[in-house]
Amino acid sequence: MHKVLYPFTTVREARWMRSAAYKHCAVSLDKVTPWQITYISRCCSGARYNTNEQEVFDGLRSLWNRTIMVKFDKVTFKEQLEIMSETNLLVTIHGAQLTNVIFMHPGGTVIEIFNPRFNADFYKQMSAMAEQNYIAFRNTSIVNEEPMSERRRWWHPDVNFKTHVNVSVLLSVAKPIVDACVSYECLLVSDAVF
């Protein structure tokens, strides 16, 4: 396997990058928005996405009203940074969109969805350096089997399958995170905005 080159290698570097980006885009260094779940979609633009993502989004929204679904392929850097600075719980399938964990305020949670055959820990490492909690979610199934002739063109032969997420299991993982928000700190932030 190839050596992973991280955009930052320490918590201190991650803090510096986050701070510099926030300042450049005029985003508050303090978390001043209500608690938010963000689901990043990769639907339909490539080989790897969750085929039941509307069901995933609806399930997440049933846990917390301030839940958004976004696609980053046509969004500016500043818009991505603003969305991520408002995110407390990030849910998405494995992919480059996860590099945006650097722009979440420290203390959030990342749920990375994998197909059942693939595993990579570089976004786990990146999440740790960005001071985020991390959960690898593998309770998925492959929707269509791809022939090996096609899979050999992928950077890894097990990465690009379309998946179906077991939503009830995902919600059982996400619910304790959301429930933990019902604390003094979360209420203070939410009350300040509403």
C-alpha cells in the first residue's frame, strides 16, 4: 500500500491550519452556531456512494432537526469551510471530502461509512490530529458486484462499490452522540442562536 501524505502531522499543525483558514475566510474561531449534523453526499458523480442516502439523511434528521445534506463538488472552499465550522457530527462515505474534518471545531465526531470489504485508517488518523472523535461504520452491503476487470482500474480493488447502509444500525451509533449533546454546553450554544 502507498504511504499516506497527511496535510498536517500533529494536533498543533492542524490547529494552525484551521485557525489560518478561519481567519482567511472570516469564520469565527469560536463555535457560535447551534449543534449540527452534516451528511456529505457523493451520490451519482462517481463509483462510490450510498444508494440509500436519502433514507440515511432522513434517519439522521429524525435524531436532530438541524441536519443538512451537502455535496462539495460544486461548492466553493469558503462555503465548505463555513459548513464544516458549523458541523458537530459529520457522516459520509469514505472519500476525499473527509479531508474537511480539519475545519470542524475540536470535539466533534466523524462517522466514516465503509463498504464491508474495504478498510483504510488515514481519515481516522486525520480526525485524531484534527481533535475529532472517530467511528468507522461498516454495517453496509455492496449493491452491485463489479467485475475484477473494472476493479483493477480503481486505486484499490475493494474501494469503489456502491453501498446500502443499514440505517437502523447507523442511527443506533449516532443517537448516543446526539443524546450527549443534550448537555449544558449544547443548550447554551443552541439558545444563543434561536
